[in-house]
Amino acid sequence: MPEYPSSDSSDLSDAQTMDAVALQRANRVQEAIVAYKAALDCNPDNAYALSNYGGLLCSLGEFQTAKTLLARAVSIKPDMPDAWSNFANVLFEMQDYSGAIEAYKNCLTLQPQHPLALSNLGVALDCQGRHALALNFHKAAIQLEPDNGQSRTNYALSLLAQGDYVEGFKAYEWRWNSNILGKHNLQGPVWDGKPFVGKTLLVHTEGGFGDMLHFVRFVPYAAERGGTVIVKVRKELLTLLQRSFPEQLFITVDDSAPPHDLECSVGSLPYLLGTTLDTIPQADGYLVPDPDKVAMWKNRLDKDLFFMSTAPTLRIGLVWAGSPHREVRYVEFVDQRRSINLQSMAPLAKVPNVLFYSLQVGEKGIQAKTPPAGMKLVNHTNLLHDFDDTAALIANLDMVISVDTSVVHLAAGLGKPVWMLSRFDQCWRWLSGRTDTPWYDHLRIYQQSQPLDWDTPINKMLSDLVLLEKQTEKIKKQEII
């Protein structure tokens, strides 16, 4: 949700506010903060300084302070559209979507042709699953500013969340002109999806690890339209993907690409291949673990049983947090909404005869040292050096429980059962109102029914896990007989 300094000419009523606005627009953030504070020291009721300073703090993730400033701004000057828009933005980031919608409406009542508020109102409605209504506001924003890449991208994500993949993926090509991804790194002629017999296509990585694992399934289908395909990936994925797709050449993002004729981003393949909900390929799995590593992990997991009085009915991998991606502010804010702490998964410890395995890497992995009371949690993550290692461990587990992160795509891409905890404003690819997905046959979605409420989906998962454990135990007893 972008925030901008107010464009109202009256906001330049004093020199200090003028300086602060100029510094903010020049992205001299710390200097702008000092200037806004100085302006407010002189006049605490300066609604323009309050609005712009609040918008700036919102963009920095200081939501509570920003909310206080912006609430004061709209109270002092309720006829200021930009203040209502900034106020709505901070409410959105705090997941008060109903409040944000009302604030956007107040902005649009004052200025019906406010493109930023129109587009962001559409986003807030999308978060509530009200996509049909949201599309009206996305279209209105685009009509006002046809070349606004962010509004176009918001419109695309709304279409994708509804399953309109033909128009949605086409519109999603605008993402390279948005303030989220920035410009793509394509250097040569861009592939348009047409046959390229006798030529070589270079496919670039895009987004995080999960995005690459999700979209890589399309690479063989791109290869069917031409000659050679080369795929650039981050080094942590190289070994796994080269084994899984041996007919294509995979290189790391640090390697110099061999000579090639065409380029595209991996996230553009669904559009270029004309993908619909009914033509998503390989939903049953497409990743292949290393058999030697699988055998090694089997031996290690068998040794873990020596310390248990009874063999577990289920062995389940756990992931409770994604990567914070602090280098990209928008992605960092999304991660704060999707990630939880291990203690939030404490109810799962109530299920008998379950042995959990931490798959959590990164800074929150340390929480595995102090699992919730009663949770049997094994932590071998010091042995996980890349996704190939993690894939081999997962191959020995019965299932994976995870928040929406790359391990979901890894496990589901291996064909393993995955139960995913999904945030209220969930990713477009999971569609609205579904507990299943056409992307992965073995993925079950447990979405928040209200923002900030993880208890409800976790308790639902607990009930289902109790039932699954009983069913599995019964089957194992029958097999023994």
C-alpha cells in the first residue's frame, strides 16, 4: 500500500512543511522525519504535516505511531482527501480492513477521482474476499491512470484470486511497472509464447524460493514450443531442480548465461502458455528427491525412534515462519501477516503419538530449542544446507504442516500431504473460499477467518489431526494383523 506526501497545494503553508515534503519526495527519509517533527513542534495541529509524517511512518512499518498521527490529521481537517487515504493505508497494514474501507470511502467522497484510494479500496475489498465489488474500483483507478503499474498489478491480483487466469496473468505482466517488484532483469528479446524451434530460451528466476518452486513446473511445457531451455535459479535450488527436470539446463543466478535467443521470467510462463484453472500441470507433484539422501535420512530418522517408548503414528514436519525479506518493505509486511511463532502451534502437541520435525530455518529456527509443553520436536535443521537436503528429509515424513512459505511448495511439489496455515488476506494463488487448490493435489488450506486470529485455523487443524492420527493408527494395526 503506497503512501505519498499530500499533493494538496495548501500543505505547503509553511517553510518547515515544505522542506519535509521535499525531503520525503527525494527519499531522504531520516531528514524528512526531523523536518516533520520540527514542523509539528511549531504547530501540533498542522494537519498536512501530521498526514504526510503519518504516511511516511506507515511506509516504514511504524504503524501504531502512524495511526495516532493520521487519526489526529483527519480529526483536525476532515475535508482533506489525502489524509483519509493515508489513514486508510495504515489501517490496512494493521489488518483493520473494515476501518480501512470506510476511510477510503471518506477520501473518495471528498475526491471521487482519487486513483490511489480507488485502487487501494479495491485491494482492501479483495482481502475480504469481495472480489466482484473490488474489480469496479480497480477498473476505475486504471481508467484515471492507465499507465499506473501498481493499479494494474492490483487489478491483476484481484482477477487471479478469483481464478480468472486468462485475463489475470495477462494483466500481471504489469507487475514490472509496479512499486513492488521494480523492473525485470531481462536483457535480450522477450519471448512472446510463440514456437521458438531451433532457438534457446533463458528463463529467469523471480520472487522468492516458493515462487520458483511453484512456477518451475511450466518449464517443460515451454520447452515443447522450441529448442533449448536454460533456467536461472538461486543456488539453494539448483541441485533439486536439475534432478527434477533433467532435460533442461539449470544454472545459478551468479553464473553467466550461455548464448541464447530469447528471455522471459518464470512467473510469466502461465501467461505465455495460456494457463487456466483447468490446465494447471503436474498438480500431483513434479519434484524428485535424491534417493541416496532419502536413504540417509531414513537411517537417521530410524535412530530417532530409539529415544521413544513407542513408535509414532505420524511424523510431521513443521514450519512456522517465512523469511522476513527486510530488503523489500512490502514483502516484509506480508511476512509479518503470514508468520507465527512455534508457541502458536502448541495445541498440536495434544495429539498423541505424533513426532514433529522442525523444518524451520532462519532466525526463527531457534524456537525449536524450546518447543511447547508436551510437543515431541526433533531438530536436524543444522544438516539442511539447501532444498535438496530438505526434500530428502520431507520424503521420509508422513506430512508437513506449514505457514505459507517455500516449504509448502517444496513438500506439495514432492507429492507429500501438506496442511497450510494461510493468512486472512491470503495469496492470490490459493483462491477464495477454498480448502483445496488446483495447484497441488495434496494441499489442504486452513485460512484465518478473521485477521490476527490464528487460534481458529489451528484448532480446526487440531481436530483434523486427531482424526487423522486415529485413522492412521487403525490402519497400521490392521496391517500388523
